[in-house]
Amino acid sequence: MTVYLVGAGPGDPDLLTVKAAGLLARADVVVHDRLADPAIVKLARPEAELIDVGKRPSRPLPQATINALLVHLGRSGRTVVRLKGGDPFVFGRGGEEAMALLDAGVPFEVVPGVTSAVAVPACAGVPVTHRGLSAAVTVVTGHRRVGEEADTDWEALARVGGTLVILMGVGQRAYIAERLRAGGLASDTPVCAVMNGTRPGQRTIRTSLERLGETPIEPPATIVIGAVAGLDLLQTTDGDGAAEGADHTTGPARP
Ligand code: SAH
């Protein structure tokens, strides 16, 4: 009886780890989120029980309920896979689930996944570091929990240099851009937003910090800010690869 906290990667089933695929193939129960790609959930054996704990905005399932469910399932003696997008410990609340299991004395194992913070830009032709352009990457959430915890010090991040990768930042992008500019980041700093990365509907939009707020971006999206966002190593954009507002489809090859 073990609960496996498994990273499912950014969406493309081929980006699952071998370990994750093996566990899915033998799990008795699979607990998954809204973001989990149906093609990945389908890798579970037909007899496996599938539990969707997808946190929809209209009907949020509290984290405490998910934690309690995992403890309960873990104690049932079955092999439980808790499937999480990307890597379980990168903004996935996997740490909280691990703590709940630890407190309850339920054995668990973490299976790291390919995080969208690095893989989604890569699949759009943007390396998060690049010799001579960026020697640091900061991965930060753009989500604001007003009143819950201190707001991110965006002005300080503007001074760090290197690459900023923002997850969950679509709704706050105008605010974030304004604060980064207030912190001294140049208005013409390249920005690349990748929507539905590694999935069939992958779309990349290139813009600048100044125009980020008015650029149409739909979640889920990974937003990259910094010199590397001007690179297009897949050569999917016309011109120099930094054309403002250029919008094109760059989906992964699917059989
Ligand atoms: N644990 C996950 C991140 C969870 S936070 C990981 O390691 O990847 C969820 C955020 O991740 C989304 O709001 C979005 O910013 C980003 N994200 C996840 N999947 C994505 C995808 N396929 N394409 C673009 N961004 C994605």
C-alpha cells in the first residue's frame, strides 16, 4: 500500500516518465486533476478506479478534502496514483499532500515529472537559459492570493536578471508587467506566452513587456520574460522570431 505522487508532465503523454507510465499501468486507483490530459488518464488499466478531483472554479474541491481522500485510499491497501500536472512539487500542492500522508503514517513516494516551467518554453523553441543571454531562471506564480500571503516582490525580480517564467499568470499579466517595468525592466523586453504547451492545441504568442497586458492569452499558459523569449529555435515565427504579436500554431507532432 503506497500512494504515489506522480508528475504527469505538461500534457503530451510521451513526456511521462517511464516510471509514471509503469505505475499508471498497475495502479488500482488514479486520482487526477482537471489539467490531466485524457490521453494520459487512459494509460491506467481498464479495471482501475478513476477519481477526478478537478478543481473547477465553480465547484472547488478543497485541498483538505483531497488530502483526506488520499489518506483514506492509502489506508485501503490499494496502489494509489495521485497524478499531477508537470512536477508534483512545482506549484502542484504536492508538498501539502505529502505532509498529510506523512502525518497519517501512510507510505508514499514522489515520482518527479517534467515541469511545464522548463518543458513548455522548450517545446516552443525557447531555452530558459542560454549562454550569453541568461544565466538564471526564476519560476514564479502570477496568482495572487490577496490577504493570504505577502505579494510577490516583482520590482526585486525585475532586478534579478535572467529569465522569468510565470505560471498561473494569465489573469494578472497586466499588473505583473506594470510592476516589472516599475522595477526597471525595459518595456521592450521580449515576452513569449505558450498556451496548451505540448498538447495538440499548442499556441505561441510573442510580444513585449509593454504590450503583455493587452496581448490575448488564454490559460493554461506559461509566460517567459527575458532575452531568451526573443529566441525561436524551432523557427516557427516569420522574420526574426521576435515579431510582436506574432501568433502561430506550433503543436507537437502527433501520429
Ligand atoms: N506542477 C505543474 C504546475 C502547476 S501550476 C508543473 O510542474 O508544470 C499550473 C500552471 O502551469 C498553469 O496555470 C500554467 O501556467 C502552467 N501549465 C501547466 N501545463 C501547461 C501547459 N500544457 N501549457 C502551458 N502552461 C502550462
